[in-house]
Amino acid sequence: MKQQTIEEGKSLAVISYLTIIGSVIAIIMNGEKKNEFTSFHNRQGLGLCLLWMIIGYFVSQFDNMQISIAFWVSMGALLFLGVMTAINGTMKPIPFVGPIFQKLFKGLGN
């Protein structure tokens, strides 16, 4: 992939990790001019935001501080890794769940 393509899509790639609203904004803004780098991170960011909401719903049912802290730390680490790969200009999937997001949302951004 060309460095110019990465530089053009970097800002939207980072925005895609900022909550579900950021993911939707990045997907819409990438709709006109398809950027492969941004599309990759859109799939990662959307998947991570949806995973955060789904697992967060179940974790909230436990009412246990240890489970909640483990959830927040692990999801925060995955979010941090995603943002850092976008900033560094690489297309490395998020560990464990990244390849699943790429397959699940493969039609997004094509």
C-alpha cells in the first residue's frame, strides 16, 4: 500500500476507534473516496465498539468490581492497540478478535 494512501486515511482510521459514533462518522466519510487503510480500521473500530457494548452489558449484570476492572483493562488495551496501529500507519489486526471483525464486516468499505 502506498504511503500517500495511509497518510490520507490516518485521521479517519483513528476516528473510527472513538465510540460507535466515531465509527459511523468514519464509515460515512470513507464512503465517497474509498481508502483501503481507513476501511480496514473502520471494520476493526466498529467491531471493537460493538464488542465493548455487548460484553459490557453482560459484565454489568455481575455487580462485581474485579470482573468490571478486568473488562475495562482488557477492552482498553485492545482499543489502545487499535489506535496505535492506526497512528503508526500499519494494518495489523487487533489480537484475538481482529480477524473475526475483518471477516464479519468484509462488505464494509469495499
